[in-house]
Amino acid sequence: SRIKDVEFVKSSPKAKDCPKDHRPEFAVLGRSNVGKSSLINSLVRKKELALTSKKPGKTQLINHFLVNKKWYLVDLPGYGFAKASEAAKVDWSSFTKGYFLNRDTLVAVLLLIDASVPPQRIDFDCANWLGRNNIPVTFVFTKCDKMKVAKGKIPEENIRDFQEIIKQNYKQHPPWIMTSSVTGLGRDDLLLHVSQLRNY
Ligand code: GTP
Ligand code: MG
């Protein structure tokens, strides 16, 4: 599961514009600010491969990164940013849903969930939508290093609360991994998981 080589391939406005070479791919999805770009950078050990500085809501593109010339990591725009206009929100959902429903080479969605905050409605909605459409999902809990929350719960407790709610909609609980882009927690687990899914 070692990463030897990563290259940015292209940004696509729509599913039909994505690369057509049939390599397997994993989509990184989650709320704006959940840590998608940070996780990708930490996975591939490159500081600025996926831009972490982009304004939320601006990017409406599907970004393909080719790993070891074998499989793709796909960075998607975040959902749920408070400042996006209604029009942008509608756009987000039609374009991303088009991608999820039409992308035959999609092996699984890595759905990022911020473990430093309590369960968020919009994350369940997303998880449930993927479940209903039979799209395999792995929950990747981010920011697990954030132990000092002023008020509220520690990451482990937030994760447990999240999973309690997920149980009601999934017969089988999807795989899940705790990560931190700051400490590197979960990095190797996640790479191993991805390589196992690819080899099914
Ligand atoms: P959008 O592109 O706006 O959708 O955001 P994103 O999901 O790509 O988030 P990004 O990686 O840009 O990170 C958002 C903020 O969270 C940044 O300030 C990061 O430094 C911080 N962050 C990301 N991952 C972690 C983590 O594992 N731990 C901690 N403590 N902070 C993190
Ligand atoms: Mg980002």
C-alpha cells in the first residue's frame, strides 16, 4: 500500500468529462472544512497537492489525482458551507450526484466526518443517500487529534454518537477509520483499506 508517485491529472466540471481509462477510483467527500484536502496531502505526503486554501464553495470541479499510475484519488468540493448561495447548493448536488450515479469505476466513497464536533444532520443525509443508492462508503473520521474541546465531547464520544444514528439506516455498518492529518493517525490503516478494496 505504499505511495510511490502521485500526479494531478485533471479537473472536470461534470462526470462525463472525467478520465476514461477505467482505473479504479476513490472519491473524497465531506463538509467544507472537514479536512478533505489536508487528508489527501497527508496520504500522499505532499504539502500542497490538493489546495487547502481555496475558498469554500468556489470549486465546482471533480479533481483526479493518479496514484502509482494505478488508481485515482478524487477530490470533490465540500458540501454544507453556510455562505454558499442557494443556486450554488443546488448546483453542487446535481453535479455530484451525477458523478456518483454514473461513475462505473468508483470503488468507494471516503466520507469524511469531523470527529471534533457532534453528529451533523447534513452528514447523515449524505451517508443515507449513498446507502440508498448502493454506493459503498467508508467513514473517515477527521481531526481525531483535537482532544481539548472547550465544551462538549471528545472525538471518541462524537464518533460513537454518529454510529448510533447510522445504525438505524444501515443493516451492516460501513467500515470506519479514525484519522488525523496533524499526527498521521490512521494514514497507514486507510491506505491498507484502500488497497484491499481495490483487490477484491
Ligand atoms: P474545503 O476545500 O473548503 O471543502 O475544505 P477541506 O475539507 O478541504 O478542509 P481543509 O483540508 O482545507 O482543512 C480545513 C481546516 O481544518 C484547515 O485549517 C486545516 O488545517 C484543519 N484540519 C484539517 N485536518 C485536520 C486534522 O486532522 N486535525 C486538525 N487539528 N485540524 C485539521
Ligand atoms: Mg479542500
